[in-house]
Amino acid sequence: MFASPAARREMQLLGLAAAFMAAAVSALALIPAARSGSWAAPASASAFWLLAAWLACAGAGTGLVRRTLPTHDPYLLPAVYLLAGWGLVLIWRLTPAFGWRQTAWLGVGTAAMLGLALPGGDLRWLRRYRYSWLLAGLVLTGLTLVFGVNPSGAGDALWLGCCGLYLQPAEILKLLLVVFLASYLSERRDQLFETLPGADRLPPPAASLQYFLPMLVMWGFSVLILVSQRDLGMSTLFFGVFVIMLYLASGRLFYVLSGALLLALAAILGFYLFDVVRLRVEAWWNPWADPSGRSYQIVQSLIAVAAGGLIGRGPGLGTPTVIPVAHSDFIFAALAEEWGLAGVLAAVGLLAVVVFRGLRTAVAYPNLFGQLLASGLAVLMGLQALLITAGVIKLTPLTGLTLPFMSYGGSSLVSAFCLVGLLLRLSSRAGQALRSTGA
């Protein structure tokens, strides 16, 4: 049986990703020789285990999805696995011990993605139990207020830990919030957004406020817990996703303008109420006032980005290890130094592919819930990437978020693959709808 054009395209793209990974891992293995200037230095053969693990995850994941969901979007998995593999190479180069852990999490993330993508049927179980799912996420996140730990031993306690394994519940909560909003907005759209002349500019009618209350309460609890943890980056992400999904469901510019005003007000209040906000804003406004103190991280990030130039200093030849937490929050700066502007544009382009394909799935999906869910997931991915990359290059204050698929973090990587699993499932249904209409 001949493969479909979409399947051939997917395999070709995955082959290009595999070729890039083979070249990047080979460069990683030769780092000791390159840095010493002597070819007598032993190569790091352990790096090739990374390549084997990546090939196993990418091959098995793509093969199983292709067999079960033949109409899924063929661009998602090559882009996602290339981003995840590239991130693995950077993490192995920066902190090899974390590289082993992230490789294991790649396997867990692939299994989670398959667990969401492969089962038959629609996603009715997500819609039906929306309150239960979100409540479970809130409970898990709330437990960090009492039992929270930080794997590094210092800093905000945003994780739950047991037996050497750590979970950041906020990573789960952000997906569940999108599911809740998509379900609630699709079910209550008529009551929430009554059709009025000039509805794209007016606030919601007073009669619809009773339907806003359950949604506002659930969203408010989410943000309140995150603010109490001082997880301000995730709080900003939640607020942004909430406002954008309201706009997508209603088409009213009122929500965007109101959201911008509320965000500005929250930023002003946060500056005066939270030391962490004040420090980040001051470090963003003038990092050179204290370059060896509170602004050390952002200053070193800017130096790394500038040192990368157009094509970078070469894999393993830069010094991004001087940046604190370079393997996590500042992996974008490490990418910029060693791969240059070319690498930065490639990574941003791959993230844009995931976002664009998610939005394309939303346009083609046959019902409102799927449209809102696909667009919400795409917005979540794009907004998170935008917030962290803008913070690293000093366009905005730092938020402490991770770069999707690339930064170190088991919870972040698994949640990103769960997001992709949902998009694969939605894109398969959208592909079937397009085929049935002959589009």
C-alpha cells in the first residue's frame, strides 16, 4: 500500500530532523577535541545515546500516530521532535547530568502524547468533566503552598516532590484551564455574548454577567494561587490566554482593551507590592546599574546573544555556562551564542509552525469546542514562547517561564507533549472534515 502525500511529507521532514540531530550530536561528541585544540582528546561517546533515544522516541511516536490517525497534521511531529532534540543537545552540552534526565522525560512525554492522541472517539470526556479537571489542577497547585519544594534547594517552592521526582502542577493547570475555557465558552456562548449592534466594541450585556461568574471564579482561583506562590510568569500567561480566548469566542475588541488596562494596573500594583516584580522591572529597565548583582543573569544573557552574531560561535564553543540557569530559563541565550541569529530564527520558526498549524486546525474543526480548544492551545504555546524569549533579550521583564520543548524541565516537557497530543487528535478530526467536504 502506497503512502499518502501527507505521510511522505512527514517522513521527509522527520528525516531532515534526524540528519540535523546526527550532525548536532556528532559536534557534541567532538566538543572535548574542539575546545582543547587537539584531536587526541577523547570524544564523548555518551552523546550518541542521546541520538539513539531521540530516534526511538521520534520514530515510535510518529509511526504510531501515523497508523492510528492517518489524517493528522503532518507538520506537527517533525517540528516538535526537532525542537525537543535540539533542546536535548543544548542541555547535554550545558549540564550533562540534566541531559540524562531530560532524555528520560522525552520518553515520558512521548508516552503522554500517545496516550492523549491515540484513543478513538472525540474529546467529549474533556468537555463533560471540565469542572472536575480544573478542580484537580487547582488542588495539586494549591498543595505546593503547604508541601511545595524547590529541586535546587533555594527559591520559590513551586514543585511537589517524592522519591527524587518532581512535578510542577502549574504546568498541568495551564492545560486544564484552556480545556475549561474552551468547554465553558462553547457551551455558554449565546448567553455570554448576545448579538447586539456594534457587539465588537461593546461590553457584555448585564444579563450575561450571571454566566460570567462561574468562569471568572474558576479563573480567579487559578491566578490567586499562582500569585500567592509568586509564580508571576505563569500568572501573566494565564491572564493573557484568558483574555485572548474571550476575544476568540466573542470577537469583541472590548476584552482585549480591558485586558491590556487590567494588565497595566496589575503590573503597577505588583511593582509596589512584590519585591520580585520590582527587582525584575529594575533589572529590565537598567541592567547596568548592578551588572554583577541582581542584574547579573540578564547582563550575561545579553552578552551571550551579542557574542553569537549571525552564525554563532559553534556548538560547544561558546561560554553560555556562565549564565545562571542557562539550561532552563535562559536556554534561548545559549542557543543564540552558539548557533547565532540563524539558529534563533530557525527555532522561532519551528515554534511558529506549531502555533500556525494549531490555528489552522482550529479553522478547519467542525464544532466550536474544538475550534476554541485548538486555538487556545496554540495561543498558550505561542504566548509562553513570546514571554520568555522577549525577557531573555530584554524586550520585557523576565517572567521565569520555560521555552517550550527546549528548556530543561520534566513537567514542562511532558505538558508540552500533552498539548501536542491534543492538537494531533484535533487535527485528525479536522482533516477528516476537510476530506468529507473535498477541501
